Amino acid sequence: MSTKDELRQVEADLDRLRAENREVRAQIGDMGATDQVEISAIISQADEQVELIAELERRRDGLIRRLEEESGREGAR
């Protein structure tokens, strides 16, 4: 897989995870007074998604740097 393809995949994963995280957090607001254990589990799930999003953002930034380096090397030839 090329760096550009990998970057596109990471971007797609980020978009999907961000949308899922918004849905999960909206679900919490829609629940009203319900089981606190269930709400805690959903919040925990949303927090784990945020950590994964941050990890993917770091991966994306690394791929962007790699692409810039690759294009810099090609330009020097």
C-alpha cells in the first residue's frame, strides 16, 4: 500500500470514528434518567474512541510528513 493510499485510509477511519463518537455522545444526551452503569459504559466507550482518534491523528500526521519528505527527495533528483 502506498503512503497516499494509507493516508486516505486513515482519513476515512478518522471520519468514521468521529461520526460514531458524535452519535454515541448524542445517545447519552437522549437517554435521560436511566441506568447510571449503562451511561458510564457508554461514556467510557466514547472516551476510548477519542483516544483512538488521537492515535489515528498522530498516524495521519506522520504519513503527511513522510509524503512531504518523499516529494522533497523526488524534487532534489
